[in-house]
Amino acid sequence: GEVDRAQIQKEIDHLTSEINVTAGNTEFNQMPLLTGGEPLEEAPFTIELKRTVDEDGNEIADLTTDKRLATLDEYAQYKIQILDSSTADEGTGFTIDGVVFEYYDSANGPYTGTAQPIDISKKEPFGSTSDVLKAYNDSPGFDNFVFEEGGGEFTLTAKEKGSAGNYMVGHAGGTPPTNIGIQIGANANQILDVELESMSSYVLGLSAPPGTPGYGDAANIEEGVGIEMTRAGLDFTNEDSIHYAIDALDKAIDKVSSIRSSLGAYQNRLEHTVENLGVSEANMTTSLSQIRDTDMAAEMAEYTRTNVLTQSATAMLAKANELPNTVLQLIQG
């Protein structure tokens, strides 16, 4: 029931906060390892409205963003707010992600165009919200997005994680990885660069700015790392958001597994380097022993040669000393 879901929500919020505590307290030599580098500031972007008229006289509007470059590897979200308060004209419309929406007045007859129709007969500004959503739901080109409306603002949120790369979008802040250089050799610049990504709940997709679809606004999760702000946690209070939350948890687990694989690769490289250094040390010790043994043999040979020469010189000197005595004995004899 609702009481059980509320208790589950509290437990999930506490566990999410604990992830941030663990990420913030994991250090080595007072260096944070799982908080990422300096946080990236939020980069809002604007929507530009361009109107064109086709050969049939229908006016179509294209909505484009400003040319702000950001790197995305998570869920993309776009918000479109039409500020003009006038009523939409029949035959006009707009294009989003290649899907054309066109306004028509059902009071003048059924829609005969080829775009996604939006009925403006109810005289609401820019057509009925329900018609906008119906046109969206009927469009096969929007299978990967969620289209919601609130306060005159239409929000498109990707259902699936996009491929990594550079996209012309705005971003709501983030945290780059922490780069650590480990000296692994005896010489200068023999360094292993280790990249440690942030493991906060926001980076893992388990929390988001308040108001993000799929997250509960009632949650109060202190980030503690990266961008200092209170965020909303995954919403487990209703069936629709639970499916989204489970999907987000699966993606968070995949991301953690990927990061653990990277850290394991770093560990294997370091262990391999240590083993190589051990083998090199053994080889150098063996070589040094052989060099010392060779030097000892050479010294012993030199000592023997010198000793033989010394003894020979002594014997020759003794013979030379005996020669005068021999001559004297011959004279006396």
C-alpha cells in the first residue's frame, strides 16, 4: 500500500545519501578518490524559433538550440517553453527531432495534412495540451522520448541512455573525473595516469535536480560531493515512476561495474609492473654476483703472477749474493 511505499521511499533516500557519504569519505593521503574533479557549472541553453512557409502555404516552425557544446553519456532532457501568448493559427506548427506538428481547427473540418495534428478548436493558447500529447503519442518518431507539459513548458526526456559523444545541448552541471599520476619507474616522467570517476548519486543517475521527471520532489538528498546542492531521489511512490527507478538502478549498477573494471585494469597493470620489477631485481643481483666473481678470479690470477715474479727475483738475488763467495773460495784453494 501507500504506507509501505512511503517507508521504502525513505529507505531508498537514506541509501542514496549513504552513497554520497561513502564517495565523500574515500581518501588516500587526504586526496578524495571518488568525488571527481572540480564541478562543472550549469550551462543553460536557449531555443531559437524559425518560421518557414512551404509551397502549400503552411507555416512550419523549427525549434533549435544555441550552439553550446557538452559531452553527454546519460539521459538527455530538453525543455521547450513557448513565450508568445497569442493563439496558434491554423496551418502553423513546429518541428521537433524531425517530427512535424501542425495546428488545425476541427470546427472547419477534419485534418487533411500529413503532419501530426494538434486541434486548436478549444481556443486554448497553442492548442489543447491533451492534443499535443496525443499527437506526440501517435508519432512513431518519438518512441524514445517522454513528452510532458506543465505551466506552459513542454519537457522532452529521453527514455534510453544515449551513446557517448559530443552533442549540441545544454547540461545541468556535472563532475569530471579525478586524474592521479603514479610514479612507476626510476626515471623521470615514468608515470601511470589513473582516472577515477565520481561515484556520487547524481553521477550514477540515482538523484537529480528537483522537478526532473521520474524523481520525487519530496526527497532531500544532500550531495556532499561535486556540486553542493539538495537533489531529488528516485521516486518509488507510484507504479509508473517505480519502473523508471528500477531502470535507473540497473544503469547505475552497470556504470559501477564498468568503473570497477577500469580500476581492476589499473590494478593489473600495477601488479604486472611490480612483478617485472621483481624479475629485473633478481637479474641485476645475478649479474652483480657474476661481475664480483669475475673480478675475484682476475685478482687471484694477478696475485699468483706477482708472487711468482717476487719469488723468482728473490732466488736470483740469492744466487747473485753467492757468486763472490764462490770466487773467493777458488782463490784460497
